[in-house]
Amino acid sequence: MQTMKPGLFITVEGTEGVGKTSNMNFIRETLEARGIEVVCTREPGGTPLAEELRELLLSNREEKVDETAELLMMFAARAQHLQSLIIPSLMRGAWVLCDRFTDATYAYQGAGRGLSMQTIAQLESIVQGQLQPDATFILDVDVRLGLERASKRSEADRFESEHIEFFERIRACYLSRAEQQPKRYFVINAGQTLDKVQQDIHSQLKLLLP
């Protein structure tokens, strides 16, 4: 897979209710004010086929979804997303801003579901090659507060309906990954006021600006 790219790849991660949407809009507006072309997208999703897979993954259903089937659908959507949108955008010089990426798979399917991290790493290598985000913002908040926020937003999807221990494992995984690779990850306290959260994001974002 071609990994040389003139654009920058930024991802935003976090558990439920951390404020990804509003803060992604803030990042996009900040970058566009500097004359940077920004492509905003999300995972799973981002292309018509990947959005269909998203619907399959998130919908509540009577049939229990096998964890391995869930993992493979995630990477199937990711493969389509990368080849159809992310890589072409990066190659023409745009900055890609993505709501979740493979860190979420390690957190949700790995730590949350208990699937093998080695298996996830193998799929990551097959689908992405050496391509990794240049920077990842982890919006971190107490799990109970995040779930309370999310419950006011809309009806819970299949993931949001999980028990609190599931999300505690996810949060711990995100923070562990950030600790292991401090140069790529920016951990932002999302329990603060929105203004303070965005001040902290802006401080870190400046490090990426030309």
C-alpha cells in the first residue's frame, strides 16, 4: 500500500459522550481558517458501502452478533474507506480528519470484547500496511458522565447499550495506548467546559500547523 502522503491524517477518539462531533467541527474550522483543505469523515463509514456496514454494525437486533464477525466488518468498512476516500484525499494534499479509526478497534473489539490484540494487529497490517494517523486526539472523560451525556443525545445503539465495565475497559485501553506512544496521541480532558476543551485542543493543534 502506498504510504507516502503530502496531507496529514488526524483522528479523534474517545468513549461515548466525549463530544467528538463538536470538537471535530472546531478542529475543521481551525484548519480551514489557515487555508487547509479538510476532509471530514468517520468510522465505521465514510463511503456508501462503508456506511451500509456501519448500519449493520450499530443497529440493535435480536440475533447476537459474533465478535469476530463484528471485527471483520469493521476492517471491511475500513479497507473500503481507505482506498476510496482517505488515501486519495491525503495524496492530493488534503488533511483528513476522521471520527475514530483503528485505535477504536483495539479499544472496542480488543479491550471491550476481549478479542486478540494480535489478531487485530494482523488485520491492521493487511488493511493499512504502514499507514497510521499522524496525530490522534483522545477526548477523555469519566465513563459515567460520558454515558449520561450520550443518553440525552439519542436512543442507544448496539454499542451504547453495553454495560459500564465494557466502557471502562475501552477507556483504559485508549489511555494505555496514549501512554505507549506519547508523540502521536494528545489526551484532552473532555470533562471540562467546551471552551476549555477547545483551548487545549488548539494548543496541541498548533504543533501540527505549518
